[in-house]
Amino acid sequence: MEKYDVAAYIWPSYTGDEPRTRIFWEQGIGEWQTVQKAVPRFEGHQWPRKPLWGYVNEADPHVMEMQIDEASSHGVNVFIYDWYWYDGRPFLEQCLDNGFLGAANRSKMKFYLMWANHDAMTLWDKRNADEETVVWQGAVDRRNFETIAHRMIERYFGQPEYYTIDGKPVLMIYDVMNLIKGLGGIDATKDALDWFRGETIKAGFPGLELQMTVWSEGAVDVSGVDSHHTGKSRDVVQMLGFDSITHYQFVHFVPMHGLTDYPQMLVDAEKEWQRIDAEYGVPYYPHVSIGWDNNARHNILYNPIAVNNGPENFEKGLRMAKAYADAHPAQPKLITINSWNEWTEDSYLEPDDLHGYGYLDAVKLVFVDEK
């Protein structure tokens, strides 16, 4: 029987347990505050949405026990936690530390980290969302980088549920340009990543599986952060020695303009998978997004928006990803999904009052019922 690792990203903002979230969501319930205040922007716009499980605290281990049961029974067996470091300290660790790692049934799932090292913007604060002002910078220097590496190794990599490939803990890095910028160029970044690998080996692991979040090819231009080097996304993968790649969101790499038809997005996504497969030289793990609509965070109409992205069409994306995984038997059958709970981006598996359990049922149909 084939085993698929279906990994859903978790945006760990649906809790008030992190004191620093109050500058964005002053009510103390995290970004549920934004979800509750969402309004339709045009006729036929399918907002607001309500979570069938309620506006729960996802850092509560009892809540996470319920979610682990639902995820694992529907074929989602890996959570990828967005992990943050701002202003010299971690941010939004509570969902992982208190929720997942505190859950009595956590052994049903694996997890790994995606270091979401992008800048923190006023986008998270609906009062100032449209100003696009930086609140905290995501780039870090070598001292902070080493602190981050040791925190990940010591707190997370050794957890029995941590997801590994060939015994190596997997770490995804979201914003490679910010990484290079903070560390001072390609050569300094390569040195830092090699050091990180060495520290992981010292801790008793066979190595570190470094995974890069790839965007469109033109989204990366090394010359913008390092005048001594040139190159695009595929060049950076080789320069820095990443072991594998995947995507985070369809909007990052498929053409979207205004109201964009989701079935066409699937066609464009598959073309990009094939290009990457032919050009990158490292394993690509296929990614499927559920949708894209960021209007819950904004005070004015914000495009683009994915349409016709109901569970039936999402299921087609899952089958496409499954076929890609089956066609690459030499690599793990890992598939990433955006996401478990990106409510304010209209890309979530958690059940709502519009589609019910439709998205979770689609995962179950493709990866559990039809094995």
C-alpha cells in the first residue's frame, strides 16, 4: 500500500496566548478577530465565513487533540508550522509548543518547521492593513541565525514526531532573499547553512534536509541582495545547496488577474511543476492551494481572487499532485497543501459554514479511501 505524506501548513495566529499579537489583534483572540469582521466586497463574494469548530484557541492542547483526530482520519498526517523570529525573539510559538506538543494524541501526526522569515507588515492589523508598512524585519544576522538554529535543534528536531527524510530533520525556509540579505550575501549564507548542517550532525542526526520555498522564477534576483553574484531561483538552490523545494501558495507562481478561474490555475501549476522538474535538479514536492482571497484583511477590494475553487476542483488538484508523486518513486511521496487554517486568505481545510467538511473529505477520498 502506498504511503503519502500529506502536509498542511499551519498559520499559528488563532490564539491570544502570544502577548505580542495584541499590537495586531487587540481583542486577544488572534486573527479570529479579522475573520469575524470580514465583509463581502462585491455581489456574489462569499464572505463572511464561520468555522464549524468555532473561534477556538488553537494553542489549547484539547483543541489540538480534536484537530489531530480530524486531520489524521482524513489523510492529513503532517503539519508544517509557520515559525517566526522577530526583534531578536520567537513569535507565535504557542500553537506548536502548547497546542500540538501538549496534545495527548500527537503521535498520530508528524510536524516540521517552515521558518517564515518574511517581514511582518501592517497587513495583519486591519486598522492599518492597506498602508503596507514594515513592523518587524524578517532578515537576521549571523548571531541571531545561530540562536535560531540551536533553538530549532534543541526544542524541535529531537521530538519523536518531527518529520524527517532519510533521518534528517526537514526545515523549510520561506524567504531566501531575506535570508541572504540578513546574513550578508550568498557566500556568507552558504557558510551559515553549512554550519547549521554541522550543528545538526553534532546533535546526533545524519544531517539536515534544507527545503526552499520556491516562488516564480523571477521572484528571486540575487543581484538585488548581493552585488557579487547573479541568479534566479534555480541558481540559488544550487548556490546554497538546498536539498528539495516546494511551494507555499499558488498565488506566488501562477498567473492571477482579477477573478481567476481555479481550474486554469491547476493547469498553470502543473506546467510549472514540470518546468521545475526539468530544470532544478533537486526533488520537488508538489503543492496544492485551496484558493486565494486576501480581502478579509483589507478595507478595500483587493485582487486577485481565485474563483470556482470548491472541494470538487480542489480534489482535481490533489489527484494531480498524487500523480506527480507516483511518477517520482525515488523521492518521498510528500505533498504540501495550503493550508490547514489560512482563513484570511481563503485557503483552509478546516470546515466552515459554506463547504462543511468538503475540503477535508476531498483529501480523504484521494489519499485514504482510494489507496
